[in-house]
Amino acid sequence: MDSLVFSNMLHRPARTLVSIIGIAIGVLLIVFTVGLANGTIREQASREANVGAEIFFRASGSIGMSGSEAFRLNENLPVEIVKVEGVRSAVAIGQNSVDAADNNSGKRLVDGVKFEEYAAISGLRIVQGRPFVDGKDEAIIDTAWQAQKKLKVGDTIPLYERQFTVVGTYEPAGGARLKIPLSTMQQQLGSEGKVSSVLVAVKPGYTADQVGQFLQDAFPDNQIILTRDLEELYMAAIPAMDVFLNVFIGVAAVISALVILLTMYTTVTERTRQIGIMKSLGMSSGEIGWTITQEALLISLCGIVLGIVLTVVLRFVLTQFVTLEVEISPVVVAITFVVGLIGGAVGGLYPAMRAARLDAVEALSYE
């Protein structure tokens, strides 16, 4: 039986290969799209959390972390925050989303910071060049983004409809990849004396939960976010993402099922006489139907494996040129296997039933 399944697949190798590739493309779209969406969000959340602070202190009613919020916190608020029990240090920052023609989303998040204060809390260090000068149109960028954009110290970047000079590169990556003087951002937005959030570092011996509660008690009208919860916050900020991904998976599964259906239907039509011979030799209808189903499942399995391999290769190639992350989740891979095999089984079901119902005498006389 197994040899018959393999021989059937090899009888039309080109058609079998095209079917496998068709399924592989569907799997690639599922795993890569889901992985790119999740990986990009998690990578951004991870960078936002990598700022040396355990707590984000923001104005009440702030939504998401897109940088579209108005600056509503007083710039001198950190002086009051450090008086709260368990707070080691507090640094005010501004975050703003600016137009960026070279970015896929058309927007880019920019941090406005006071360099010395921010470096002290985040551990930021200059790798090349120097820190920006307060009040000037200067910027520093992280080394990964520098490599992606092929920038060097002295180049310019368009921000706020004018050119900012790159005066330094820094490590480690944390927060926005591009940082400018806080005073420059405040002046641009007409928000002098205001900031969007405050980074709060916790003293040894205290937990983020404890200090977060102390801050909430002291400033009940403001929003307290633990940096460890940023990933969940980012995922929740895009409520339509799960719906989109589920629909995408469903469409890809239907396409895979149709590819199998077409392949196996033409296979049964071509082998009508062969099926008649197998029936005349004593093979039961159930055995014939199972043979067709096995072939459909095997083609699906080959397509799924090829699709996952292509995803891994594409992820490797992508990471050589851009900083985007593609997360290949075992859960998504497992779901893809199940969905793909179900699609193969459904696609092979009708051709298998049709083959099983063929009358042996009519099949033998089929031309």
C-alpha cells in the first residue's frame, strides 16, 4: 500500500511538486506573517522595557505607546517622584511619533531625553561620536539601526521637516532607536516644561509591584505601568491584530485544501482505469479511498515541512538586512501542521470517495 502511494506521487512528479510548493507558500504566508507581526511587536516592547527602569509613570488616560499622546506631565515631576518610598531614581522623557518616508508604517518613534540623566538610569553609552548638545538639531542612534540604514556620524536625518545631524551612536538598544534633546522636542511641539512620561527605577530590596502601589497611592490620578507588562500592553493596543491573523490563517488553509482537492481530483480522473483494475483484483473500496487520502496527506505534509523550512530561510535572510524580528512560535507551527493536514484530508476526501464509488466494469472500459 505504501509503495503504491509513493508510486502514485511519482507518476506525475511535476504536478506533485507544484502541489507541494503551493501548500508550502500557504504555510510560509501563515508562519511568516504571524511571526513577523508577533516578533515585531515583542521586539519593540522588549526595547521599550530595556531602559533600566521598572516602571513607566504616565498621565492618566494615556493610550498605547505610539508616541501620539500630548505632553501632559510637568517636567519637574521626577523631583516629587523620588521622594516616594522605594524609588531609586526618576527621569523625565518625551516620546513623539514623526513622519518617516523610509519606514514601512510611515511613522517613527523618537525619544526626547536629557542625555546625562537618561544615560545614568538606562546604562546608555556612546560607541561612536559624542552625545548631542541640548537645544540643537542633533541626534544619536543605536548601532543596530545605524547598520540597517547604513548611516554614519555626520549624516543627517529628516525630522520635523528639517535635518538633524547624527552626532553619535549608542548601545544598548532601548526605547526608540532615535534620540534627540528633550528641549528640542518640547520646543518643536510647543510643550515647554512638559513631558510624556517618567522612567522610575526601584531601590534594591523593593519590588516593582510594591513601588508601583506606593506611586499609585501618592499620585492616584496618574497611570503606573510596569515595564515587564509592556509586551501585553503592546499586543492589547492592536485589538484587530488577532482577528486579522485568524482570518489570514483560515484563508491560507482554504487555499491549501483547494490545491489538494484539484490535485487529487485530477489524479482520480486520470487513474480511473487503474482503479478499475485494482477493484477487479480484489482491492476494496475502503482501501482505494484510503490510498487516495494517504497520498493527499503525504503531499500536505511535504508542503508543510517545505513551508516551514522556507520561513526559517527567509527569516535568516531578512535579519541580514533589517532589524525586523520574525518569531517562529512552536504553537503557531503546531497549529499550521494541524490546519495543513486537515486541509489535505478535506481536499482529498471527495476524490477518495469518488474513487471508492467507481464501478469496476465502467472503470475498466474508461478511456
